[in-house]
Amino acid sequence: MLIGAAIIVFTVLNPPSSPASSPSTQGPDHSETSVRQAAQLMLDTYASGSYGDFWDMWSTEAQGLIAREEYVRLFQLCPQRTPGASFTITKVTVTGDNAGVQATRLSEAAAFDFLFESGSWRSVPSPDLRREYQSKTVDQMVQERQAAGACGAAAATPPATPPATPPATSPVTPPATSETAPPATPPATSETAPPATLFMG
């Protein structure tokens, strides 16, 4: 009996320790507010055209997909079609060291992934962009984006055509009057232009 009582007293005085919780998934750094602030800063950096600074906010693994100078060159050759247009975050989901952010830009919606790494939230490119960076050169990506009409005016606009000047001599055919002239063909409107790309990289 004395032995059993001693075991009971020892157990009460020294209860089994509970498993330690992982510190990486607790605290203010993993709150929705923290993710929202970090994501907004990154999206604002991208929207402003500071592509080198935006690349600096990527995860370590993502930075290995494309060099910083090549990423900057990508947007020098194929800039955004809507530079400066801001993103509005609509939803944030945090799961441990991973977070998903939904945002809109000019009425278009997109989803973004983030990873908590080395004490801060870092941007993770989408699977499609990751495959593109791994399998294509910058020149190939630029060529494809230009063909798809996804580049901004600096890369996609053809050189300006000089205004037509009347010939030095009178034309053989008299100019058509307003009564006989065919209706002018209206210039192409924005409805025929490809839609603006929300996020290219």
C-alpha cells in the first residue's frame, strides 16, 4: 500500500507534460491582419512597377526560378497594360505557414499564395507562372505575351504613322463630295482590344 501511495503522490506532483505547440503557427505574425498587410504591400509594389523590390519579397525557392535582373527585364520588354491600378484584397485564409489571398483589380479577380519564411510573409508565384519561369527564357515569355496582347503600350504599340499629306499635283479623279463619299470606317474601339491582364508575374 505504501508503494502504491507513493506512486500516486509522485504522479500528482509531476503530471505528464503536454506536447509543445509549434510557435510558427501562433501569434500575431500569423493573424489575418498580418497577412493582409504583407500581401497589400507586395501587390502595391507590383502595381507601382517596382519589379525588383517585388522580386525581393518572394520566397527563397521562388527566387531560384528566375534571376532578379531577368525578372526586371521581363517587364521592361513587356510592361503591365494597367500600370498603377491598385489591388483590393477581398479575402484572406491562413493555414499554418501558408496563406491564400483573393484580390480584385479593375473588376478582375485573382488568387495569390504566400509563405511564412524567415519571420515574414513571402510571395509564392502561381503554378502556371512557376512552370513558365522554369521552362522558358525571358525572350520567349515576352514574345508569347506580346502575341497574346498582354503587354503594355510601351511594348505593344506600333510606331506612329506620319499623317498623310495631299499630293503636290491635283489628282486625276476629282475628290468625292460629302454627298457621294462613302461613310467613313470608324476606328477600332477598346471593345476589340484584348482584356487587361490582372497579374502577369
